[in-house]
Amino acid sequence: MTIRSPEVRRTVLAVAMTLACLLFTVDSTIVNVALPHMQGSLQASQDQIAWVLTSYIVTSAIATAPAGWLAARFGLRRVLAIAVLGFTAGSMLCGFATSLGEMVAFRVLQGLCGASLVPLSQVALIQEYPREQHGRVIALWTMGVLVGPILGPTLGGYLTDELSWRWAFFINLPIGALAYFGVLEGLGAEHDDRSRPFDWTGFLLLSVALGALQLMLDRGQTLGWFDSAEIVAEGCVAALAFYMFVVHTLTAEHPFVDRSLFRDRNLLVALTLMLVTGLSIMSPAVLLPSFLQSLQGYTPTQAGTLQAIRGVSSILAVFIASRLTGRVDARFIVAAGVIASTVGLVLTGGFTLDTPRVHVAVVSFIQGLGTPLVFIPLSVLAYATLRDEQRAEAGAMLTLWRSVGSSVGISMAVALLARSTQVNRAYLTEHFAAYDVQRWAVTGVDPGANTGTGMLLGLIEQQAAAIAYANTFHVLAVVTLVVLPTVLLLQVQPRSGPVHVEVSELA
């Protein structure tokens, strides 16, 4: 079957690329809720079962880096087709796994193949669609990126409860089949560059740096961060490998990362903002459900519903960003997104133990607006000033940088939360006045009774945690706001040609 109509072919491609992104992003969260059930089936301890997640995350981070080279070397269509097919096959094998070793091996296969899906699917759409349609097609693609992490836990919980944890992997098979068909039919034949050498030294150095960093971030909280010799060793290895990678990139004749990319101002600004976007997206998504369930007594379903509200506002922001294409300076859209994310984090930092549910829902809605307003125009701007042959490599860098931002952001937020809780607990306990009769007369608690002592300690723990959550959200807000001035560095292209849309405004 061959699709002759260019419009139909592009539509098929857009749907396929959205599904490809959905495959990868859903799988990054769908397994989380199934881990307790998998632990028994695979006869693994709690520490061992964590490798189901760690293996996938580390492998994906490493495999994202060479995605651009692979596309240039073997062709975008071929690499995407193999990536979709390999990821789908890995999902099927994960569903049939009978031991932890098999599961980790098949998750590694998923990570290796899935790493190319997000950056190369975006590049495929930019390549196949005319410039005046970039904004709308990237908006459609973005919904796959945004919906996946939100849909994952809900879908994973339902499949695990109603069927089995294995269906959290089997669900990928029909989606993968449709995406594979769309890649074959939507992307035309292309020329590959077999003459381009592969920089094994640069790749190995970057792989070691990313692998050590991901292991450090993933295991740091459990092992006590730099109180652990393992974490210190992983941090030193990551820093040394990254330093050697930078030196090698600056001096090698054919470096792993094209040095000319770093002369593009828009790409450099995009990399900075993507790093912070990854930080501001994922950290609230991890911290807020924990706050609602542990301190306000929300059920998992209630907390998930509020996350869904955030997803609805994100989808709304996708349509807003696409409608503003060509009508508003793209820098204004990006700035609005950064400000919305900052406001959402500040308001979240104002939550208390008795914050009304309606207020939480409104703030969740505001949080969801920021990410698409940044992501969509920034993605298009980053490619607008690049040559065609540079886009695949740039796409891999953007995805990698956003992933690193997410990993660093989550680890930083969790560590800050734990440290702040500890400090607040010590402060409140130190200033606790057991003889303050008036205070306990109000609460009706006898501080001398055993039950009273337990209740008072519980109240102190709650207050310490609530203050810690507020401090953490406020720090994230400051980090997000700090990058706002970089938006001014984005280049705005002059109008040219019959299409009355500025390249820089294609959001």
C-alpha cells in the first residue's frame, strides 16, 4: 500500500509520530504503579525491582545521544521504523518476562529503541511539513508528549487491577503497530550519509557521564547522597567523563556532537530553557501528589484527578499556542509560558494543610498552562535557524537536555524536601514549649499523656513537612524565573516570501 496524496501522507505521519511519542512517554510512568505486583511475580526484593525503572531510564539517556548520527547515517525513515519495531517487540517481551534478569534485559531493549522516538519524530514532522504548518503539527505532536506521563499511572493502575501488570506492556502492541505503519507510509525515501564517521571516543565518554549521573540521581536519596561512597564515586566519574567529553569535542576532527551547533544562538537558548522546562515539569508532578496524599489525606484517585486537571489545561495551552502561530512574537509566547510555570509553582508553595480542594484544582490548572506555551514555540524556533542536516542531531540534544533537567530537577527537589523537613522538624521541636497551657487548652491535648505526646509529635512532623514542601516549590519557582531574560536572546527572523508568517513566530 502506497499513499499518493501528500496531504494524506502527512496526516498519517503526524498521527504516527504522535503515537510514537505516546509509546515512549506512557512507558516512562505506566510501570511505576505496577512495581509492587511485578515484585512478587519476578521474585525480586524492593531494591532489585527498582532496576526495572533504572535500567530503562539510564539506557534511554545514553541512547538518545547518537539518535541524530544514526538518522544521518542510515536515514530517518529506516531508524524510526526500527526504533518503533524494536520498542514494540521489547514491550511484548517484557510482558512475557518470568525473572528479574529477563525483565531488565527487555527494558534495556525498550530504552535503546525508544530513545530515538521523541527527537526523531519531531524532526520528521519539521522535515515533511511546510514551514507555515510547523506550529500546528508540533502542537499535535506535543499532546503525545504531554498526555503520556499523565495517562501512564492511571492506565497502568487500571490494567494492573483489572487484568495483570503484564498488560501494562501488552497495551503497547497495537499502538506500536499503528505507529510502524505510519512511519513506513508517511515518510518518503531519503538519502543516507554512509561517509560520516562515528566518534566512538566521544560517544563512550558521554555515555559514561550520563550513566554515572543517572545512577547517582536515582540512588542518591536512598543511599544518603554524598555520605555514600558509591554516590561520591558516581559523581566524580560523571564530572570527569563530561569534562573529557567537552575537551574531546573541542579538539577532535570529527566530534560526536557537531561543534557548529553551538554557534546557533536559538539552539543554545532552547537548550537552556529545555533544561529548566524539564525541571519545572516533572518536579511538581512528583511532589504535588505526595503532598496531597501524605499531608491532606487525599486518596490516590483524588490526587490523580487533580493531575488530570493539569493535563486538561496543558492540552488547552497546546491549542492556544498553535492559534498564536504567526500572530504573536514567539518570544512573548515563551515568556508567557515561563511566567505561568513560575506563578503555578509560587501558588503551589502557598498550600497549607487545610487548603481547599477547589484552590488546589485552580492552581493545578495554572501549572498545566506553562509547559506547552514554552515547549511548542521553542521547539520550532530551535530548528528555524538550523540547516536540514543539523536538525536530527539538534533534536537529540534537545530531548537529552530536557531529560537531564527532569532527572536533576526531581532529585534536587526530593533532596531539598528531605533536608528542609529535617531542619524544620529540629527547629519546631527545639522551640516546643510543653508548659504552654494556653496552647494545649485550645487543642484539648494533654502533653503529659502518652497519646498526647504522640499526637503532638505527629503535628510537628506534619508542620515540618508542609513548610518543607512550600520551601521546595518556592526554590523551583526561583530557578524557573531566573531563565526568563534568556528569552530576549532568541532571534526573530524578518518577514520574507509570500507566506506572511515569520519563521521565528512559527509556534
